[in-house]
Amino acid sequence: ESVMKAASPTVPMIPFAFVLSDGDFKPYEFVHAECESAAHGLELVRNSLEFLEEMRSLLMKHGVKDILGIHILHREHLGLEMHGTIETPGRADGELLLRPYTEERFQKFARDSQDGNTMHQVMWSWCRKRVPVSHECTNGCVDYCSHCRHCRNHCNSHREKLLPLQVEPDDSVYARLPEYDYATDKFILGLAADNRMGVLQEVRELIERHGLEEVVAVDLKHRHFQMPSGHVLLEERHIEAQESVMKAASPTVPMIPFAFVLSDGDFKPYEFVHAECESAAHGLELVRNSLEFLEEMRSLLMKHGVKDILGIHILHR
């Protein structure tokens, strides 16, 4: 693998990526100076004046000088897969992670593309002796973070804000839930038995694929009564009596969300339990760290037109 991150230009380095600016090819990506293939390639390119002039003319003729440029091949260490490499967010803020293409990674990002995320090829080469020969970037650096205008898939600093799962109490969420009769009529009576079981089977497969079957259930979203303004639905657990009571409570009480409905593209909480419930806290942490699961669940509910009546329930009872 390779990691791209910010560094001081005082570190010995070799440029390998160039963009045409003010009539000259200028470097914007570098690799440590011990990379022999980058050093060798740079030397060959610097001695190819005619090539550089023709490349400059070609890019300007087609009006792509601001988006296409020169890349010196140097990543032989990323495997022997001819398809190339895949670029994803790194393990820390301001990092990119480059790894060899594998079918498993490709299928993962193919699934993501169904949720609006995209993966585009962003490098092309025609070599016959060296690999990798291409490079693919998830989201293609075109899906921008609304907080910093960086590529959404490359923005770790705002990933918390970009999670499609909110945890802060909002009394308006419960108020928008459908009535019990509407929810049951739509799902139980409105869908043929085969269609209903098909939806539940897809949900089950999704949950099991992500190893969350001991953590997550789906439930029918509904409300039985009106909620006082400024209150949320809080569960009181009476452990010795083996019962729980759901009732209105002020959101100032320490609490953990466990039931979520899809609203405005995000899973928003509408039922809570007191903060000392360890199983709810543990389950919430697992779900919040399962971004791919959340995105796939969102797509599934929207695909079947049940996002208003089915949602996520964290097991805790």
C-alpha cells in the first residue's frame, strides 16, 4: 500500500505528478527520494523535450490542460494486478490510502455506487511491462463534503458529521411518525405477503452480511399518542419487575437513542433509553462504525418505498 499525506518540502523527494500551469508542467505530488523507478522515469521525461511540447499542445488543443496531466509510473510495489489501484480515505485526517485492485474491493465500491457514491478511473497508461497501469478513485473526487468542499470520500475530519445516523434528540422526529394504523395498513395489508417477506429477507441478509444480527433489528415505525412539545420518548427499564415503560421525557436527561427512522436522507432517533443501558451504548457504537451498513440500509428502504415505516432498532432489552 501507499499513503498520500502532507509533508514539508524539506524532505528529500521526487515529483511524479504534473499539471500544466502558466505554460509549464508543474509538480503537485511527490514520493520519497529513494524511489528508483520515479527517479528513472523523471530523468527520461526531463530529457524528452519534444514529448513535453507535444503533450502541452495536445492538452491545450482539447481544453483539458486543467484536468489532465502527466503521471510518472512508480508503484510496482502495489502488486501484479493489471487492473490497477484503488484510492480511498486514509486512516487519519488528510490522508489517502492507495491499494491494489482486488475483486473484493471492487464489489464493495460497486455496492456503494448504488447509494450515490461513485468510483471513477482517474489514471490511464498503456505500458506492457509494468503494473499497475491504472488508478481508480472512490467518489471520483466529485462528491464534495458540505463542510470543507473537499472530496467527501477523502474527508476524514468531517466524517462524523457526514454519518447518515444522528444521535442528538429532536422532538420533531417523533411528531412526524405515522399513526399506528397507517403503518400497519401500509406494510401488513398494503404489501402482498410475498413482497413483504421479500423485503424482510433482504433486510435480514444485509444485517447478517455485516455481522450485526445480535445488535440490530428492524421495526415498524409508528406513534400511539401525541408528544408534548420539547419532549422525546424515553424508556424506563424496571429490571426486577421485568418490564419497561415508554413515556415522554425532557431531552436534558442523559439518554441513548435506540430507534431510528429515515428522514431527509439520515437515520434520526425517536426513542431513547436511560444512559446507563450498556447494551444500547455498545450497540449504538457498533452501528455508528458501520457506515457501509447504514448506507446500504438507507438504499434498501428507499428502493422498496418503506423508509417512512421501517427503520433501525438497536437490541437492548
